[in-house]
Amino acid sequence: MTFDGSVIRALLDSAVSRGTVHGIAATVVDREGPLFYHAAGEANEQSMFRNASMTKAFATTAALQHIEQGLLSLDTTVESILPEFGELPVLDGFDGDKPRLRPPASKATVRQLMTHSAGLGYFFLNEKLMRYHEVTGEPHPLSGLKRSLSMPLVNDPGTAWEYGVNTDWLGLIVEKLSGQTLSSYLKKRVFGPLGMKDSTFAPSAEQRGRLLRVMQRQADGTLAPSKIDLPPAPEWDAAGHGSYGTAQDYGRFVQAWLNDGSGILKPATVRMALENHLGQIQLPALIKSKVPELSNDVPALQVPQSWGLGFHIVLADLPGMRSNGTGDWAGIFNSYYWIDRSKSIGAVLMTQLLPFFDMQVIETLIGFELAVYGQVGAASRPVV
């Protein structure tokens, strides 16, 4: 029996016709390859997308390869490889408009970078960091300036989960250890071996011509062209947000993680990465946005969950949906993926819409996941 994608096709087409999105693409894969692909609206089979934070999984994979080679360990301190990290203070607060800074109580590790517990933040999600940028005029990561990574910590390492530029620093570690840019390393060790031919940190003119435009949800629910975009020529290969590619490319990456690493990682490494590495640290009940044009508030799933090495993970079976141990994450332009090794199914849903966690897209995502798992028991090999 084959994978019948008719329900998913209808769902995606409806999302466009209702004005939920202007363009959308989705792919479903198992260990052996693609089971389903469909694009609707302004998106087509050739469309390029800003992966944004879905880039983080690529950089984490690169760092895990270095761990397999014995060049790095999870408990290595960041500053032992990148001394400049050791110069970052903790931002405790403000005296008037003067930042109150102090040395961190402990040294951040590679594991903490991978689990977003190294103390680093993002300006649009952390009130202290937002204020710091306002009073100092220092650049933030979407400026494309590498200096934006050298902002103060907002917590002592190992004390809290805080979404931030952790993976950008992990990318700098990969560059230091490999002696090449992150994009060059990934092209040779991840994108190339997996056939991700459109994945890049510097789209060509031809690829930019295929890049789906970014739209912004308006107060009345309609869509209008967004004024926000990634910088066209950043000073560094941003491991936290800087890659571009097609939905099919990302599907190949998801397939590799389903398929015990597909030669780019060892099976034991894949299993280890999708375990709980946060320990007793709890994820926040609500991630509050400080820049509503970029992101809505993001409430936590009401299920057991934690963080692995580079992935959010659910720690329970969700009825009719993903399994305990599934890894997932998203990109700020409302793109999402999951990797369910227990049921050997993964999927990618790509849009280019702001702000993040758009409820209409989330409803489409939930419908997509339910439709995928409705087919999983019936699927054997692909119909695309």
C-alpha cells in the first residue's frame, strides 16, 4: 500500500485559498526516502526558503561529527577553544541606563551550547538583552555583524534554558577545529553526501530568484509584504539562522537522522543526541516575545518535554501524532520539522511568514501532523 497524500494536498491548498499563507511546501520522509511532497500558492518544487533556526540542526550535526572524531567533547569548555567567549560577562540588570555586569559563576560547555543552557539569549526574546541593545547601540544578530554574538550572557551557564545565539558559537567552534568556514565544512560533510544540492549560506542570483518572499500577518489577518529579511551579506556563516535551501533538501537531512545517520553520523550518536541532556532544567512555560513583528509569544506544549543535542524533544507519545523521543524544531519564518525515529517518519512544513508561531499556520501544522500519522500505518513505499 502506498502513502496517500490527498488529505495533505487538500490541507495545503486550503491554507493558500483561505489566506493563511501565500506559499507553502511540505515533504514527508521515512528511512528510505521521500513519501510525499506538495507545494501550493507561490511555492513550487524549485522554491528556496530561509531555513532560519532550522540551520541549528546542521551546525549541531557538524559539531557531533567532531565529537565522533575525538576532536571535541560535550564537556569541553567553550573558552578553551574560543578564548573570546571567556570574556563575556553576565548581564544582571541596570543601574539607570548603565548595564550591571559581572563574571559568570561557571564556565559554559559545548553540551550547554547544544542545549541552550550556556547563558546566551536572543534580543527579541529577552527583556534584559533587548534593553542592553537599546542603551548601548550594540548590533543584534539580524544585523549581519559578527560582533552581535559578543553580547553579555543573561544567565549563569547551566542554570536555565534560554533560547539564544548558542548555536552560532557552536558554529564558530566547528570553524576553529576544521580550519574552514561552516558553509564549506557542511557542503563537504553534510550537504554534499546527502544530495542537498540547493543548501547554502550564500544563495546565488539564480537561487535568490527562487526564494519565496516573506509576508507579514497584519492585525486584520491579511498578509502584506514584510520589511524584515535576513541580511544579504552577513559577516559570518550564522550557524543559528543563516542557511537557505529547498523543502526537499531539508527532507533529505531529516531522512538521514531517521536512518541512523546515513553515514554522516554513527547510529549511537544519533540516539545520544535525541536523549534528554538538560537534566533537571525545565523549559519555560511561555517564551515571551519582545519584538511582535518577529515573533508571537510561544507557549510550551502541555506534554513532558526537554532538549537533546540540538533538538527539542517530546518525552511522551502523543496520541495520533509523534512518539516519545521525537526531535523537532522550527524557523522564525514559520517553518517546522520533526524526526520520529520510533515510527520511522519525519516531515517538513515550510512557509515564509512573520511573525513566528502564527496561529493559523500552527493549526495547519497540527492538521498536517495528524494527516501524516493517519497514513503511517498504511504507508510502505512512496507515491510523491
